[in-house]
Amino acid sequence: MPVGFTNSGIDARSLKHFRVTVDMSGYMTEESTRGGAVSPNGNFPTTDKYFYSTNLTGGKSTTRATTDALALRRERGLMRFEQVVKNLQLNSNCEILDIELVEANGDAQATNLQFTVAYEDTDSIDLTTTSIDGSTALNTLALRIKELVAQGINCGTAISNDSTVASGTITELRSVFRPATTDTVVTSVTAQAPTDSGEIFDSITVAQITTTKLVSGEDS
């Protein structure tokens, strides 16, 4: 059955939008399985797409990572972002919009990530679970989205009640750029949580955007 209606003459559902902010300033920067933070940008930038935004006013960089270790660190950040997107779609399809992330180049690790997640069908999202402390009910969409993002950053693993545990691990075959030989190889890459569970959860803020409007493309 329909989940929304409009009297504008357009047969469309109204999306619900939520702004997600991740403060990554406390995430590990080491060139190991826990570095790389969370980033949608991998090691193959172009001027038209997938470039590194050096500022939020149009600055671009296509300078890749300069060492194999830093290239792997960037790949791990991309793996965590992909896991976040997977998690957000566990119960309902979503759109990821308006990503804001400042990275000077391929060597850089960003300290702040913002994006908007839009859901058409929110009735399918499970609001019956509890959060990491075992007692907080995730009975609002914002709280549930925060938990899903946290689990994604924790490499797809449920957040532990023990806030000192960094338990998440992803291991995948990835196409990895190697600066040392300027070639690309398919190799197994492992990413772990970039900090402990409690720090990940506390780094995330989610707020519903209530000022969006459905805009008609018709002359009327």
C-alpha cells in the first residue's frame, strides 16, 4: 500500500531525509588495519568523478596515495564506507546524497564526514532493537540510523556492550593501486574498526531534515 500521498499531480512518494555527521578526528591514522577512517573515495580519482575535494567550494585533487601502505589505508576507509551503505539498506532501500568530505589528496585521512540518507519506505525499518548499552530502545528512525552507521564503521559487526572492544573485521578481495610499481593488483585486504565501539558510537550524529519539499518538474 502507498506510504505517502501528494496533491500536486505527481504520483510520487515523499522521501524522509536524515543528515549524518561522523566526527573522525579521534579515529586511528596508523598505516595498519585500523587506519583510513571512512571515505567514499578510493585510489582511482578522476577530474570528473571520484576526485578528492580539497575544500567545499570546488577545489579538487587527483593526486593518488604515494606509498603502498597509504594506498591500503585509503582502501580500508572505502571498505568501511561501503559497509555503512550496506547496513543502511538492511531493512529498506535508501539513497545517499550530498556527501561532504575534505581530503587534500590520496595520502590524507579526513576528520569529518557528512552525508544525507533518504528513505522512501521507513515502515520496514526495525525500531524494536536496543542500543549498545542494552537498555536504550532504538524506537526512532534517527536512533536506528545512528546504530546502523556505527555498525558499518565497526566493519559490519554489532556494537559491543564493552566500549573498549574494537571487534569488527572485514576481509575482501580488492583492486588495489600500488604506488611503488604504479600498477593495480587484486589482493586480500583486511580492515578493522578504526577505534573502539564506544568512540565510534559517540562520533555519530543523526538529525532528520524536515525542510525538504517535493518539487514538480511541470510548468504548473
